[in-house]
Amino acid sequence: MKTLAWKPRHPISLWNDGDDWLEELWKTTPLQLPEVFRRPGFPSVNLSDDGNEFVATFDVPGMEEQDLEVQVMGSQLVLKGERRWENEKQEKECFRSESQYGSFQRSIPLPVGLNVEPKAMTAKLEKGVLEVRIPKLEPKPAARIKIEARR
């Protein structure tokens, strides 16, 4: 018989018994969610910085440019998209499908010092890989400011 550690409780709590039941359920029940929901994020992304620009590379196999939207919201790079199920007539019955369909959104925090003007950014989709390039701001030279004296 498994014993549970005693936890002090607030006498008015309505969830006392439910808390233990839920905790035990999550500890003993294997996670049965599809893999896409267990991964840290979809689509997967690689981030790099080559000194002149910030590069985000997303894996979006089988997607077309009209299915994707890239935008900067505040200090986040946001990729939205939707993969649609294509109705095909098949004579075989499908027993398992691990293909991922539906809408998704992935937000990536951007480092400070990037030129987030839409005209400065580029996005290319090639062979299922979306590459977004955001140039860094060029440092501005020091400028003297004239001091005016009031008399």
C-alpha cells in the first residue's frame, strides 16, 4: 500500500480532496498526448547571430508562403501559420496519422539592437525552411551638441 505524505490544509478549501486525486493522476498516468503537444514548440526554430544580423530559421515542411505570416509584435518575432488537411480518396484505411494539421503560432523574443522596420527584414521560404533575417542597427557616430548659454 502506498502512503501519502500529510499536507497541512486550509479548513475552508473546497479542493482538498481533489488536489490529491489530481496529483496522483498526473504522477501515475503516462502522458498520452500526441508528440506535437509534448515538444517545446512547433515549428522548431534555430536562432543565430552572425554579427551583422539576427537569423531565425523555422522548419515548416510542406508549407507554402500563403500559409505563413511573419510579423514583429513589440519585442517578439511571431510566426503564424496553418497546415490544412488535404482530402484524398484512399482505398486503404488509415490506422495512424502523425501528420500535424491546424493553425499554429510561435513567438521568439528578439534581442535588443535590431532594426525591426519591415523594409529592413527579409523572409525566404525554400525547401520547407523559412529563414527570417533581421539586420542589426548600425551604431551612430558620436555627435557634439552645442550648448547655449542664457544671460
